[in-house]
Amino acid sequence: MTQKPGERQQSKAALSLGHPEDRMKALKLALATLLVLAVPAIAQRPAPGDHHQIPRMGPGPVKAEPHPVEPNRNFSDKPGHPNTPHVDGRTWVGHDTGRGDARYHQDNPWEHGRFEGGFGRGHRWRIEGGGPGRFWFHNWFWMVAPADVVYCDGWLWNADDIVIYEDPDHPGWYLAYNVRLGTYVHVEYLGS
């Protein structure tokens, strides 16, 4: 294929941005695009004081002899740990009473449907309002198990981030892990 004189120069000119003002506009556009794309990543950063590692996965089913249900159980397994169910590394402290725990029995498990919004570390949700009896995020509604209401006393019902995990021992219940506190409670999905 033969090239006409001046054709090569035209293609080089088409690749260049020409005038310095055009280069500056292109640079501003690139920076604005980068900023817009960076905002969601910045929004996912932990808030100040948010120092708890989000568990990669929920607890496994209880295989050992279940821990007996104690009315005033102390969950503080180490100095400085909370006296509520919490996660210590890979251990879900307090999730050891097994399938026979009557506090989490439901006659009609999942009567409002199953939650399909996503589980585990990759699905972090900000509580948008409510309280233990009914709270919500992303137009999904939940209720804390009556036996666990006492464990969510310090939760911020319009600001805390939680992560939902499936509960392998208690049909109809899920576990809501509070990222700020490192604690969890049993929750029932009430639908959307």
C-alpha cells in the first residue's frame, strides 16, 4: 500500500493533542475520572476506630459436645475481650451451643424467605435505621433474636456496618457481625 506525501504527518497530528490548552483539558478530564472512580474505594475504608478484622467465613457447625446454655455466661475469653459473643481470629466465641439450643428454635424457619444479598467479608452493609426489634439496610428488614438483644446494646442503629453470615446450627437464623465492635448476634430475615 503506497502512502501519499503528507499522509504520515496527518496521522501523527491526529495522535497528538495539539495545543497546550487541549492537553490541559485532557489532563483535567483524566484526573476527574480517576477521582470519580476512587470515591467508592474510599467509602469502603474502615471508619476511625474500626479495627476489627472481618471474618473471612462464618462459624462451622458445632461438632463437639455443645456448650450448655448459661443465663449469665461470660464471653470474655481473654483480657480486653467483650463479654458478648464475638469473633477472635477464626473462633466465633459463644457460637457453641449446637442445634439443640431452644433459644434459636423456629417452628417455620425462613418464613419470610431466604436472604440472597450476599454473605461474608465481601458484603458489608451499613445499618440505616431501626433497633433490635426491626432494623434495615438496602431495603432488607431484620430482627435480632430475643435471646441476643442484650448483646447489641452498644450498636449504632443508623451508622454501624455489619456483615451477614449463614448460621449452620440454627435453621432460620443468620449471624450479623458488627464490624466496629467485633461482636455478633443472631438475626432473622424479615424480607424486603
